Amino acid sequence: MFMKNLKNFPKNFLWGASTSAYQCEGATAEGGKGKTIMDIANHGDEYCDFSVASDFYHHYKEDIALMKEMGFKSFRFSISWARVFPNGDGKVNQEGLDFYKNVIKELRASNIEPIVTIFHFDTPLALEEKGGWSNRELIVPAFEKYADTLFQELGDQVKYWLTINEQNVITLSNLKFGMFSKGKRFTATEAFNKNHVMFIANALVMANYHKNYQKKQKGLIGPAPNVAPAYANTNKPEDQIAAMNAGVMRNWLYLDAYVRGEYNPIALKYFEDKGVELDLRKGDLEILKAAKPDYIAFNYYTSMTVEHSDAEEMNKVMDQQVGFDIPGMFRSVKNQNLDKTEYGWEIDPMGLRYAFREVHERYRLPLLITENGIGVRETLNKDNTVNDDYRIDYYQKHIAAMREAISEGIDVIGYNPWTAIDLVSTHQGFSKRYGFIYIDRDEKDLKEMKRYRKKSFFWYQEMIKNNGDNIM
């Protein structure tokens, strides 16, 4: 059902788009950058690696000029920890830090607000080889030092900070196949303790920013999880409980810790039943309580539909999952009411409105969309265009759902879909394209890396010009 009497988008709404460092920068062996776990990831023979990616490192001025032409008010991007600290700790790499200063300077000159993600999947390899997020004594102070350096060096020009991108996806992926830990699969105890270390690091960094930088720099800081609303497959009571379980293990475990500074009790009961032994130390809950994010950024791609999972399934190994199922709590099923992308992701614009409502009702903080998009195999036409009407349709419907959420009184401050330019997908290489801007390269053939405006480029340009008022 669509609403009447829709409100307009706020006057200073942050229209823009997103990227991440390891997926677009390239130049992995330039500028003093150290290696990350993503640099050594096994992509298979079919797909490209991240060594060149979109070559944003060398093309950032050109790319930002195209963003300015589109009318961007903001640009959400991440900083590569290993470009600033090649070994994750130790001495600052000034050349790497200067690169980000120059990017931000270029954005400011184009009247584009930088939205900076401190950590987006790419743990420095030198830290990972010493245990990474499993080694609390090593990685927490290193992360604090890294973040503090960014606040000191970039904070005067950055008003929106994001701490950790998609911590829930990292944790659930580590349970299933160790995507972000050099391919090692973790037990539930190991995965959720790594997650706890991230909670502590996140909270300490937020508290530091609030205490030492916020008043002077007048910025905001918050987390950036991936939110997926969960629908019950039937009206059976046990399926309704499964949907609640899915919401907890996919979303609220993380956001409750970020915002409320506490562990969700349903998640704690799962830990007890599963035999998960959390390394919860004296003072940890006080650390979590002190974080207090200023806003919540979240990534939204799709919803999930689930049904009851029998108790005996609790002991199934995680590679028997579909998606991010938690055996014994819920299992995913296909939603026959939704269309799908060519990569099998269900398209659910109404799910975005549902997500806005759920997050708003639980936390009552300003909300910012930092990823939302459709990945498609695309080729350049003979006239150097891409007729991506499917992307325009996707965004129109999701932006309409966002406008409905705003009309319901939900405080939404910006929309930064995935992505500004084509980049390397974590799973499907360069073939899976998300951008408003086409980059002319193949998986293995770099060609000339020329940039071309897709049809969606001009549509988004007009949409921003009208501040979304033409979206119904």
C-alpha cells in the first residue's frame, strides 16, 4: 500500500553513493600500502583480484568530478587501514594518509560531504597473521590508534564517521566459510568472540571520538551493519518465533550492543544452548554502555523469509546452511512473492520501509542508508552508453519506500547507494556491476579504464536536482 500526502525529502538530504577501499582503489603495491586479507583472497581463475580494481587511486579526481556532475551531496567511502598503517600498527605511512587528505580535499572543493568508513572488511595481513580479531590484546589497541590517527589528521574535514562496516556479515560469514579470515571456518565460540572483540573496539573508538574530538570537530559517529528484515513464511506461531529469532541473530544482536550497550537476551540464550563461551571480561559491559552512537547507518539489499528450525538441527555444521541460517533457530526459504536479480538476490523495496520502521522503533536515532543497489552483468553499447533501466526501476522503488518512511516521521538523513562507480564485487569480480558510472575493463583485460555515464547517471542527476520530489 502506498501513502497519500507524502512529505518532501529534507532540504539538506545527503544524496550520494558509496564505495570501499579494497574494491575500488587498486594500487595495492603503491604508496607504501601494506597487504590486507582481501589482497590475498582466493578469487578463482574466473574473476579478477583487487590489485587494480577501479583504479580510483589514480582516477579519484576524474571520478569525483563525475560525482559532482551528478549532483552528489555526499560520498561514502572507506579508508584502507593498511594504507595508513602498512602493518596495522607502528609508524604512520604518510603517503597513504596524504592520499586520503587529497581525496577529502577534492570532495570538499566539489561541495560533497565525505562519509568515512574506518573499517570495511580489509584487516591488515600483518595483524591477521597474529590472530587478527581473535587477538584482543593486539588488535583493539591497534584499531584505537588507527582511528585516533584518522580523527586527528582528517577530523576537521570529516563530519560523518562510520566505525565498522557490516560486522554482522563478517561474523555470520566466519561461521559459514571464513570469508574474512583467510578462508578458515570458525566455531560458534570463536566467531562470536571475534564479534565481541569488534564490539569492544567499536565502543572504545566511539567513546574516544565523543570525549576528545566531537565538540571541536562537530561531527557524528555511528556503526554500519547490514539490516535484513525477517518475514515468517507462514502464520504458524513457530514460524513467527523463527522470524523473531532471525531478526535477533541477523540484526538486533549487533545493534543492541552498539546502541544500548547490552547483549540481546535471546542471543544470550542461543549462546547458552549452543555452548558458546563468551570471553566477557570485567568492565566490558561498561565499555559497551559508554559508546552511544550519534546515528545509525545501515546497508539494505534484501529481506529474508524464514521458517521454524527444529531443535535437533542445533548441532548441524554451518556449511549445511542456506544463507545465514542459524540451525535450531530459523532456516531461510525463498519468498515466492518477490522478483530476483540475476544473482538470485530477492528484490524487496517494501522491505526497506519495513527495516526503517524496525530500526526506528527500537533505537530512535537518525538513520542513513550507506548501501543499496543491484548488481548486473553489463556491457558497453556501441554508442558508449549502458541502458540500465532495471537499475533506475530498482532505485525508484527503493527511494519511494524511503520517502514513505520519512512521511511516517522517521528521521532519515541520507541515501548513499552501492555504488558510485563500477568496482570489484567481493564474490563475482568485475562482472557484477553496481555503478552509475561504467568502467571499461573486463575481469582480466584492463583496457584503458575509461569512465562512461550510464543511463542511470542522468536519471540520478535529475532526481538529486529535484531533491527526490519526483519520486512517488
